[in-house]
Amino acid sequence: MSLIQLYIPSDVARFTVSQLGEMGLVQFRDLNSEVSAFQRSFVNDVRRFDEIERKLRYLHKQIEANGVDVYEFLDEEFVGGSRGPRDLDDMEERINSQESRVLKLTAAYKNLQLKHLELLENKYVLEEVSSLFTEISGRQGAPAGIQGAGRGAGRGQDAAPLLARADTSSRRSIGSLDAARAGDLEADIGMSAMGRDINVGFIAGVISRDRIATLERVLWRSLRGNMFLNYVDIEEPISDPNLEEPVYKSAFIVFAHGESLRARATKITESLGATLYQVDSSAERRQEDLIDTMSRLDDLQHILMNNNVARFNELTSVSEQLNTWFAVVRKEKAIYHTLNLFNYDANRNCLIAEGWCATNDIPAIQSALHLATEDAGSNVPTVLQELRTTKEPPTFIRTNKFTDGFQNIVDAYGVPKAGEVNPGLFTCITFPFLFALMFGDLGHGFLMTLCAALLCVYEKRLAWLAKDESLRMFFTGRYIILLMGIFSMFTGLLYNDIFSRAMGFFASGWAWPTDQGGEGVTVEATKLDHVYPIGIDPAWHHAGNSLL
């Protein structure tokens, strides 16, 4: 290992770190360890790409929420090549534009959902109130008059008796525009005369179904029974944009004497999360309001559908470049985090960096520095010099796709110091062999070898397995599994074992007597003149003193 020092011109610094990062041959030292992270030279650039990454996370969250497929496409040329400041500015501008449009569409969709929720609940309230008034007007011997209009008020005495309701369960459902237009207007018969003798008004609204019983008890106790509550459960769940799951609600109407009792009932219902709506006492007005509400609901459905289509198309265009943008932003963040490790020399207008690298890799590093200077279009090259030092170098173990898995096993127990013998080389043989001593079976070993061989042969096609958390271990350890399967076949052959059964490929060196003397009698085998050619004699599988 060698300790190198780099003098990097400021205009070449980002390109230099990018090239060295793609090679992965240098481990830089922190020359600003006494400086806080917020006082370093490139902290604003790190914040800039942190903000871009936040926007990408928001877009990714919206893509998942709307069920848009994320393309696995990755622009290798843009991600792996040299990116100039203009390329990054164009990317940032496009991300900002996409996020702005998605934010506006999402905010508009949420507002439309709230409006749709309000109209839908208002429709159910109008239907319930119309049904109740129709029932009241059709009764025999009903009171002479009732006044109610949202906040309903009259000139009668507050102590007058409340409305008595006959026992009946009939309801009239007004569920469409045609039914609303064809509905009778009997509920307003005598309405002009109602309220002259009795001061009874009502409030109407919608509340969560699981709170309707609480509302009834609290109103009864607070108003001392001087109230009348009627409600109906809404069959279909209502989607509330402020909640994750649809909610089952009930439409209710509360009759009470006087302004003070109605004001108290209003406060109680609102405290329990109810939403109150203005309902006219006139049946004709209610029919007109219901027709208008349902017409607006139909129009709002079309607007919501168009908004969904626009958002889906916008997010689809984002998903095509999302993986590329994520890769570029994370690389740029890593570049500026690395630049924060360097010292800035204001007199020379350059950055001074120190790092460890393998001595054999210095020529490759010099080539990368020359290429970075060309990419930046600068005439001032980066200067590299090797320093003499007594510091202990870090451990560097060069691995490949075959030895990487075994080296990870060794590193899990401890990393050897620089200059020490690396046990990973011996582990390539000892680990699978010790496994095979425990798992010696020719059949099971063959199946393991076959699966591992398929992973090794088609590793490029099956590279997607490395992205899956549950399958990543099998893919990265495919060569370990391959050797474990081969050694298991070898020890299984020595154990003379295939799928936990003995193999009789050759003649046994022991002969059992034909007359075994019945149950409970000890029978001894007779040793023959020859021995079993390879592995354990299958006769031992049936012996009472066998170890198998």
C-alpha cells in the first residue's frame, strides 16, 4: 500500500473524484477532521443534492401510491460518463418541473376529493331529512306545525312538548336525479303554518358510524331528554382523503326546542367529529338542492377522472428516468462528500488530497487523472506524488466474484491487519469441506451443485436476484454453494449415501448368513476375502454397531 498526495485544480476537482470513484482504487483520508460538517467547503453542494433527492423520494412515493410501474431502465452513458455542470442543471430543472406539476395535480386532486366528500355527505343528509319529513307529513294526527331550517327558529314557547313520532320503519330513498325530480312534495303541506305554536328546529349532518351511539347518549343527557334523534346508516363506505381507509358513516337529524338547545346540540355533534349541513325545511327546496347536489357530483366525478389520467401520465414520464436520476444524484452527493475531505489552498487555487492505494494501481490512477483533466477541458493537470510514511496502512484485499463471498465470511469474524496472512484463501477450501463432512450425501449434493451451477452460468440474466432482499444471499454466495455441493457429492460417495440410502455399486466385503435365527438373535456377518472398492461398505448400514 502507498500513501499518495494529489494537487487537484479547483475546476478539475469534481471530474477527478468522479473518475477515481468509478475505479474505486483510492481510500481518501479526512484532512478536515477538526472542521464541522457545516463549515466545509462543499456543504452547499451537498445540501443541493439532498434537496433533489428529497424531491425524487416524493415522486417515487407518488408513483407507488398511484400504482405506476417503475422502469428498470438505467442510462449507463449518463450515469457512468462524465457529467458537466450544464447536464446537472438541466436534470435539476426537469426534476423541479416534474415535481411542481405533480404537486399541483396532487393538491388539486385532494381538494376535489374533499369537495366530493362534502357533496356526497350532503346528498345522504338531504335524502334522510326528506324521508323523515315525508313520513311525518303522512301520519294521522300529526302536530299542526313544525318550523325547521338548518338553524330552525320560531316564536313559540321553548317549553312546548316535542314532536311525537309514530312507530314505523318505512323510508323513502331518493337515490337518483330521476327519483328526485319525480318525488312528491307532500312534506311541505302545512309548513307555512308550522312553527306558530311550537318552537322546534333541527340540525342535520353526518358522523362516523361507531360514534352514533355516543352521540345519542350525550345528547339525551345534555338536553335532558328534550330532543329527538333519527339516523340512518350509509351502506357504502365513504372515502375520506384525510384518512387511509374508507369510513362507514351515518346520516342523522336532531330535533330540539329553542335556539339554546339547538346551539348546545350543535357544539356536541361537532365535538364528536360530525359534519353539519344546511337543510331547508321546504320539501320543494330540498328536492332542488338534492338535484343540484347530484348534478354537481356527476360533474365532479368527470373532473376527478381527468385529474387521475393527467397525474398517471405525468408519473409515468417520471418513472422512465427515476432510476437514472437516483443513481446520478447519489453519485454526486458522494463526490461532494469526498471533496469535503480535502484541504483547499487559496493561494494555488487547488485542493490537496491524501489517500491510500495499492502500489500496483498507481499507473491506473494516473491514467484516470489524465482522463479527468481532458473531460474538464483544462490544461492544468493533477499532480500525484507518493509519500513516505510510517503510518500503518489500511487492509486492502483484492477479491473477485469467486472469492468475495468467502472473504465476507472471514471479515464477519475479523479483518486481518496489513501484512498478515489472509485466511480467506484457505476458507475457499476448508469451509465447503467442513460443510460436506456434515452434509455428505451424493443425491442432495448433486441437487445443490445443479442449482448453484445454474446461478453461475446464467449470472447475468439472474442479476436481478441481487436486488431482492430474501434472494440476495443465495445469489452472492452462488460459488460457495457450488463448492459445498461438489464437496458434499464427494463425501456422500465416501459415505456410500444417496438420498439417505446405501449404494450397492460393488460387491460387499461382508456376507450375512441366510438363517438369521429369528427376532432377538444376534447375527454376525462373515468377512470375505475382498474389501469394498471405494467408500464405506454398504453392509455397515445394516449393522447394529454401525456409526451411520
